[in-house]
Amino acid sequence: MTINESIALHKHASHPAIAKRLKRASGHLAHVIDMIEKHQGCADIAQQLHAVEKAITNAKRQLIQDHIDHCLEGSVAEDETMRAATLADFKLIAKYL
């Protein structure tokens, strides 16, 4: 099994919490859309959009950190091919930081 196959099959313990956080952000975003459609104040809308953005950013940060801690860290000690694949995977995910 390659590192990418292993990573694709791996389920993180944090995924349910991240999904819950994103569902909450999704509901919050729907509320923001409703605010816009009801012509509410721009400052209030901007504040709510900032909260949604922050929630998504935190979910992304948690996902990436968990990936580094549980998927990449363990493969560093493997053979040279695994190290190269791990480095490539790290470079790929680092784009999203």
C-alpha cells in the first residue's frame, strides 16, 4: 500500500468534531445569506461573515494539524521512498496553510 492509499483510508479521530464545526458554520452562513436578502446592516453582515470565515479557518487548521501529526509524522521514520512521498504530501497540504 502506498502512502497516499494509506492516508486516503485513514480516519482521523478529529473528523467528527471538524464536521460538526463545519455544519455549524454552514448554518451560520445560511443566516448571513438571509441577512443580506433582508437588507440588514452591512457592518452586522460583515461581522457575521468574519465569524463564519474564522470558523472555517479554524476547522482547516485543525484538519491540517491532525494530518501532520497522525499521517505524516509516523512515516518520516520509514524508508527513503516513504520519506519522499511524505515530503511530497507535506508540500501539497502546506499550500492550504
